[in-house]
Amino acid sequence: MLAGQASWDDVDAALVEHREFLARWAREQDVQTNEVQRAWGLLPGFLSLADGRPFDLLELGPSGGLNLLFDRYRYRYSNGTWGDGALELSGEDRIPPPADLLSRRVTVARRRGIDLNPVDVTTDHGARLLQSFVWADQTARLERLRRAIDVVRTDPPELMRGDYVEALPALLADRVEGAQLVVFQTASTMYLDQGGTARLRAALHDAARDEPLVYVTTGRAPDDDGFALEVERYPDGRSQRLAVFDFHGEWLDWGR
């Protein structure tokens, strides 16, 4: 966040010279990450929903919105590839998704996200903010993040500031005609209390009375080994676990 005013060659000097700014920033700035590698774990879940209609995407807690552009990346799995984006995502698919799933195609009609503090990566400040939350020695992760930011900057999604529990009923009522409404989140609902979670699911149920919708969500796996990827279909709320993948998307067990 020092925008070239400090160097890793002399960290001690930077800590002394900029100590007031760094102390204030650490005190006031909430951690706001956006791990695009998680899209590698999410993609097979999205493909499992493909029914010929375009997706109307709504992400809860998108940060910079990198995962709202999941279809603009290229993916590599043991059983095949998907997409043709400039950024390729791959990992250790210990139990790979089936090849026929990777043959499916999806289109996206609209991309929206709502976050308490969305990050605008089309600005230099926003791009630096996201990068500041990656450990400096994780060079591959930093490079992946920078390339994802470049993709977002070509055609950014719509990011809204607000409490998604409060705003969800109105957002769900605004639909793209002829599209499949897909609501998703990867790591934001773990910060909700029990009441907030109940209100979220009630909103999904109520909104699906007239037209069904799907909710793609992750939660901690029972053994606390990664995220459990689940699809909930509303209005009935029936849930199906599709996979377990690493918290940062480094490995995937499909069908586990």
C-alpha cells in the first residue's frame, strides 16, 4: 500500500519511516482477500447447473469480483480443460471431475456482487489493496492475482456496497428474464451469526416461490479439511454436496 515508497531491500527503514501510516492502516483496514484460484474448485459446480439458460450471477461477499468472471479463465483438470482465457487455473484434482462435465458450456447474462466493502480493482488503490493481503513470498499467488485483475479490468462486474442479508430480498426480486438465477459465496457466510444465516435462507426460499433459483455455497468440511462445495435448490432448499476443495483451491476431491 506504500505505492513504491518502500523497498523489500530495506524493510527496517520502511517500518521506521512509515510507522504511523502502517499502524493506522493495520488498525483501520479490514482484511479483504479475493482468491481467484477458488474458481478452479467452483467451476465444476457451476457446470453441473448448466441447463441451456444463461446464468444471472449474484455473489455474496465478492470483494473485488474476481470469481464473478469465472467463465473468462482457462481451467486444467486431469480429465480435460475448459475455457480459453489468458489466465489458466489448475491444481491437484485428487478425484477429478468427469470429462463429460467439462464438455458443458455456460454463458453469463449478468454479473452482480454485494459486499460491505467492495474493492474496485480498476483503480490502482484497489489493485494494491488486494495484493497487500497476499504474503510477499507467495509470488505465484501474486502473479495469478495480478493477471485476474487484468481480466476484470477489461469488463468489470457490477459491485454494490451493502449488507447482503438486508439487501437480498430486493436483489433476488430483480431477475434477468429467461436466465437461471445463481447465487453463490465462498467464504463470507462464515462471518454471519445464526440469525443472519436463517434470514439469508428465508430470503432464498421466499424469492423462489414464483421461479426456482440455485445457491452454490461452501462451508467447512466435517473433518475441517477444506471447503465442502454444495448446491441448494430453492424453494424446497434440498442440498447436494458436490466436492471438497482446498480453502485456497489448490486441490479438489470431486464427488467426496
